[in-house]
Amino acid sequence: MNIVNEIISSLKKIQESNEITVPSIKNKLTFSQIHCIAAIEYIEDANITKLSQELGMTTGAITKMCKKLLNEGYVWKYQKEGNNKEMYYNLTELGLGVCKIHKKVHEKSYNKKKAIISQYNNEEKVTILRFLNDMNSIIEDTFSEVVENYTGSDD
């Protein structure tokens, strides 16, 4: 395999690693679900609107995700006195456990990445950063194009 294909293969592996198994948890969680759990921990009175804004997802997607997290025992919901319309979310012990693991994973991952990056000189770091920015741009542009073409074809 040539170096270009190896890089593309490596990027594909990174992109497709969107589920993780957490010990003592019955089902795999997507990164979006884990980040939703983490957001519920630090957002005061977390509701669908606040979570949607924080995570950059639609309210429909957040509603569906919170319903699943509720059904699987990661979160519980509540209402404030005098407000029977708005639902808020808080973490269960199971959700707090996921949050704790999430924080440790981010900390370890950050330190490992920092150690790897320190092995490169400044010129290489600039090239790596430019490459990663280009890759992110491709992902964003491709997604936008597909969504635009998809929604445009329904007219």
C-alpha cells in the first residue's frame, strides 16, 4: 500500500470510530451520546434547546437522543415548578459514570497527542495542521453539498 492510501485508510479508521464500549454499560454509546451526557453535566438546567445549541445539532436529534438516554438509564428528566411545558435533564449514577470515564479519556488522549506532536519540528507541525484543516474542510464541504443536493431534490 502506498503512503497516500495508508493516510486515507488511517483517516477513515479515525472517522469510523464513532462508538465506544464503556465497562459495566450494556450498550455502546456514540460520541454524540457521550458528548450529550457530558453537556448535561455542565449545563445548568439542561434542556433540548440548550443541548442543541451546545452540541450543534437539531432539536429533533437531541430529543431523540435524550429519549434513548432516558430509556437506557443515563439521564432523568424533571420540570420546574410553575413550568409544565419545559423538560430538563440531569444525570443518573450511570450517566455520571460515563461522564467520569469521558473526562479521563479526554485527558489521557490529550496528553498522548501532545507527546506525539512534540516529536515533530515546527515546520512539520505547520504542515500537519494545514493537512488537518484541509481534511476538516473537505468533510464540512462534502456534508453541506450532500445536504443541499438532497434537500434540493425534493422540490
